[in-house]
Amino acid sequence: MARRKRYLTATMPDGYVKTIGPTADAFTHYWRIVAELENGRTEVFWGHARSLAEARKKRLPLAEAARMRGWKRYTFEIAELVETPA
């Protein structure tokens, strides 16, 4: 049986809203890294995960990534995805 496609929306603490879809995947969480570079510019990396535990694992390599990429500082955030109408 084909799974129904749906839209998933995450609202970050700063009010940013990200909508994913249409998708039939069972994503439950959205994660985002906002990194500030030495020159003042900003890089943003994001993704979605099938569980909170999977999303939290994205935090593990951040110290190494910050050192390799020369980030002055970074924030890592996770938000729950909720199904929203198309």
C-alpha cells in the first residue's frame, strides 16, 4: 500500500518556520546548525531525522566541524516536526 504524502513543519525558537514536503517519509524532527565565521558571515546547515535520538547524534561532530571550518561560534537546535495541511 502506498503511503500518503504529507507536509511537515518545524518552528524554531527564533520563529523561523521550515516546511518539508510533500513526503511519505516518517521524519519526526528538524535540526539546524547556524555557524558564525571569523569574517562575520553565517553558514546554515539543516536536515531532518526519523527520531529525536537520530537528530541529537548530529551534535556529536560539531566541535570538530567548528575547528575544521573555522567557525567562531555556532548554535545547534532541534524542533519537532508536525503535520500541516498542504
